[in-house]
Amino acid sequence: MDFIRNENGDIVILQVKLSRATLKEAGEFKIFLQNDIKSGKKKVIVDLSPCEFIDSTFLGALVISHKKISEYGGGIKLVTAQSAVISMFELTRINKVFETFLSVDEALKSFT
């Protein structure tokens, strides 16, 4: 399975277990996020730390989900560890849309 879902209290942690997050996985990923949003979850962490590459379609799924959860007063925080992904977030200014962290623990603490 490419995505693993866990909960820590009222926070959903969605781990993306891919080295390359692309169009092929974006649809399934979006469904995972949308299901949590529809069920009333307002705090989501997406752990992208294993990802060495994320394409625009996958980023689009993140942005669409961010807009939806924001309508309900929630938020999505990202965990990134790969330097190529961090650089890409800076170039595309995604880091201005999402709070990004180097670890899940840091992201969890930011919700409190």
C-alpha cells in the first residue's frame, strides 16, 4: 500500500510511502484526503519524507484538499525531508501555502 493512515488524537497522519509521487498515485491520494475531510477531520499531516520527487498533479491534489479543509476551518501540514522536494516547494512557493516540517513530531507539536 502506498499510503498509510494513522491517527494521533484528533490529528490524521497520512504517510506517503513512495519515492516518486506522480499522476499515477494522485487520484488515490486525493480520495484518502477527501474522505478524512468529509468525515470532519480538520487536522491533517501529510508525511512526504520518503518522496524524492513530487509532480504537479500530486501537488494539485494537495492544494485542492487544502482549499477544501480550509473551508471547514482546518489545515494540512506537510513533512518533507528530501532536499530536492524542499527546493521544489520553495521554487513553486508551495511552502507559502502549507506549513512544512522536517519531522512528523514537529508537525504534531505545531497543532497544539
